[in-house]
Amino acid sequence: MSNNSELHSKEIRTVKTYQEARLQNTENLRQNVVDAAAILLQEGGPEAVTVRRVADKMACSTKIIYSLFGSKDELAKQLYLDGCKLLAQTFEAVPKQENPQQYLRELGNAYWSFGLNYSSYYKMMFGGAISFKQDEESLQGTVTALQQVMNVLEEAVQQELIDVKDLTLVIFKIWASLHGVIHLYLGGHLKNDESARVVYDQMLSDLIRTIFGTHT
């Protein structure tokens, strides 16, 4: 019995090379720094996220932060990607609806909730509160975050409920319209949650009506 257990243990045991182990440790450290930045972001807003404050949170020097990321720009990008994952998870948590119009409406409602529940992330990601240069990785993060919306539209096309030549263009029209309302609200231009939600719901209804045409 003992020999069999030892044999089984040997079969499932794996060994990382030094370089693999070192790389894994570096990635863990980078993730811890992003987590620290995320805590600062949620506790104090975008203005609270500085390399100095992140280093203080990690109880290390700013030199270590720069050695892991190279620049504040890279750290900001990783924080943006973290927000994209949160947004994707928010969309994925929406139960699938058989009616694509209702499903799109529920995803729109989820986007509203994300904007309010993660307002610091939202301002950082889509309000320019923490600027960084977009690259292929961050743009792909945006695509991943909006994938559920794209899936609904693709299914609607397959079911011949809508006739759309450029789904990406439609996605950006939806995003720009809904973002505009949330951005105005977070900026204090809409007096309260209730009035902002009325505008948002009307905008969402108009978008769905336009996309689906006579099928609404």
C-alpha cells in the first residue's frame, strides 16, 4: 500500500525550472501590486493611485514597483485590464434571456450597475481619470469586456432579427450612448440617481428600438 502511494506521489509531482519559478514569483508580485492599486482606487478614487502610495501599501520602495512594471503607465494599464475583467464578470453574471432584446436590456442594466458600483474603476477606465497609452493588449481587454454584448447581437443576426453589416460599429454606438449618460451622472450633471436612471432607461430603449427596427 505504501509503495503504491509513493508511486502515485511521484507520478503527479512536477518540478519547475529556476526560470519558470522565478517568472511565476514575478507574476505573483505584479498581481499583488495591481491588487494594492485596486484597493487604493476603490478606497480613495483615481487620484489616490500613485506609485508612492502603492509602494507604501506594499511596504516596499518605489524602485521595486518600477522594476516590476517599468513605468506608472504600465501599472495603469494593468489596473485597466483588471477593470475589464470586472466588467466582463458583471456581464457574465447576467442570466441569459431567450429574447435577445430583453437580454440586451439586462446587459445594459448591468453596465449601469457597474458604473455606479465601481465608479472609481469606471472613471479610471472610461473617464480618463488615470491616463495611459492604449496598446493591443488593453484594446483586447476592452473587446473581452464587451464580448457578451457582441454575442447577443451575433445571435440576433443569426436568427435574422436584425440586419447589421458592422457589429463592431453597433457595439460602439451602444457603448458611446450609454457611457454618455453614466459619465454625465458621475460628473454631477444629472441631479440625482432617479432622474439619471430615467434618461438611461430611455436611451437604452431607443437603442434597442433602433437596432431591432420593426421587430420591437
